[in-house]
Amino acid sequence: MNTSSIHLMLLLLLLAVVALFCAFVGAATGLLARIEGATYATALLRGAVAFAGSATLSLALLTFALTAL
């Protein structure tokens, strides 16, 4: 395989792992908010904010790591 195709596959794998991690963070935040007594809308909003925050941080760290290489 070509080196660039290996890097592309690795990047896609890392993006999939980041998306899965962020989905788990958002789901856990929404679940904890719902257990705390928040309404469904509020729990969904808290989960979405946690998803967006973790996605932003994870992609920023991934970008930093890729430019450092």
C-alpha cells in the first residue's frame, strides 16, 4: 500500500474513534442530567453541549498532533 493511503486510513480511524468517544461523552452527560432530575429537553441540550465541547477539544488535539509530526 502507498504511504499516503495508510495515513489516510489512520486519519479516518482516528476520526471514527473521536466521534465514538464524543458520542459516549454526550450520552453519559445526558443520562446523568436526566438522573439528576432535568427534563428531557434539558438533558438533551446538556448532552449536545458536552458532545460539541469534547469534539472541539478532541479535534483540536488531533490537529495539533498531526501538525507536530
